[in-house]
Amino acid sequence: MSQPNPGAVLRGAVDLSSLRNRPAPADPAAPAAPAPADGLVVDVTDQTFPQIVELSRTVPVVIDLWAEWCGPCKQLSPILEKVVTELGGRLVLAKVDVDANPQLAQAFRAQSIPMVVAMVAGQPVPLFTGAVPEPQVREVFAQLLQVAAQNGVTGTVAAGAGQDAEAGQSEPEEPALPPLHAEAYDAIEAGDYTRAIAAYEQALAADPRDEAAQAGLGQVRLLARVQSIDAPVVRAAAAADAQDVTAQLAVADLDVSGGHVEDAFARLLELFAALGPDERAEVRERLLELFGLVGEADPRVATARRSLTSLLF
């Protein structure tokens, strides 16, 4: 099986290198590393976070950044635990007390809580901030599982089994993918983005409300575009001409693929504002595609969408 490229697909990026590479504590009195296989909800610390990074290469890990004094956190946490438990080991919930673990709070830029992120294949994925209702949590987690599957992370954790999660465990329990989705996943693993795009387009032609196909199509289109970009050339072109639509779109794609979502949105909104009415369609279409890729639950999308609406009217 070919190795996926999660960095180009997953949403957002934060610098977790100092925590990811942290050695296990030598002090026998220090907190023990979490044992996710013994439960679907675990407490995580600055010291034990590297184990979560490794676990995320097998099963997606949802990270709940909370604090004892935070009222909304106490509203959200039971919802997260309920939904994760009902998913039967397809997700693990890792709880981080930001007061007790300042390095993790800083690494995830937790300026307000509750804040929910995920780890997939060792990469961070921003999900949402604030106490959101259960239906929205379910929708976001469904999207997360789709993203994880596209990156080859399809394992499960058997609660109470006392053994490591294994990728093969999920196969008997997971429903079969629709044929066109399965074809798209196979094509992505083979690096054949053209075939993956065609499969998702066929799925959407059959069912325009297929949200998984819509998300997958946006992700694969981004992959296809960025693989052919000469980054130094397009960045130089964009710097030389603020209204070079081709260059600005390419740099925005690079920014999103590198996790600089706000930079990408700001670039395209500025470009949209500078163009005449007859020149805006392509920029608006790319913005809408990137909104869908990043996810409607992401607050950066809501902010950028409001800005786009104000420019339209």
C-alpha cells in the first residue's frame, strides 16, 4: 500500500514538534502514559502526548481542551464522550486540562475553550471551538472519519480489551463504502487524482447531497492542483502582481495545504475586492470550494464567509 500524504489533505496545522518528540518521563512517580485500548476516553498530559500522536496513525484521536472552571466545557464534554462511545472504537477521545498542561494549550493555540481538535496520522486537524450541539458534533466527527479514511487511518480501539489498536480490527464492523467512494479512495492511494475526481463527480451526479463526496472532491482537487505548483515561481508572481488571479489562487492553495488557512482566505478576499464584477467568479468559486474543504464548523470559515457576503452586497 502506498503511503498517503496527510499534510496536503488534513485541515490546518500547528507546531507540535516539541511535544511530539518529547521522551517518556523517567521519573517512576510521573504520570503514566494513557492506555487508550482500555477505554475510549483518556486523560492526556504534556508528557504523555507523544503516545497520542502515535495512536493517531491507527485511529483518529479527538482532543478536548478544557478546564475545571469552564462552564461550556462541562456542557460539551459529556456530548463528546457519548458520541465517541457510540462510534464503537472508531475514534478515541483524549482530554487535556489546559491549566495543568500549558505546553499543549500553547501548541494548539487554545485562546478560548472548550476547543476541540483531532490528530490523524500524526497531523493536527482543527475541528471547532465552543459548546456546540450534539447534531453538529456528530456531523463533524463523520467528516473527520472521512478525512481519516482518505489518509489510511481506519483502525479501531476495542474498549476494555487491554490490547493495542490494530488497523485490521475495523474491517468487520465498518459498513462497506459506496462503490464510487471506494474507487476514489483506491485512486488517491495510487496517486491517480484525475480518476479520484471523476469518481467523486459521478457520485455527486447521482446524489448532489452526498456530503462525503463533496468533501472528498474538494480535497482531491486541492491535491491535484498543488502537486503541479512551482511554489517559488507562483509566490514571486503573486508578490509582483496583486491582481494576478492565477498566481494568487495558486498561493492560496499552497497556504491551505500547509495549514495557513486564514492567510489563504485573506488573500482571496483581498483579491476578490480588488477585481471588477466580471472578474470575480473564479475567485468566489475557489473560496467556496476551500470553505467546504476546511469545514463549515471551522470559525475561520464563518468569518471569511461573512466577509465575502459583505463584499457581494
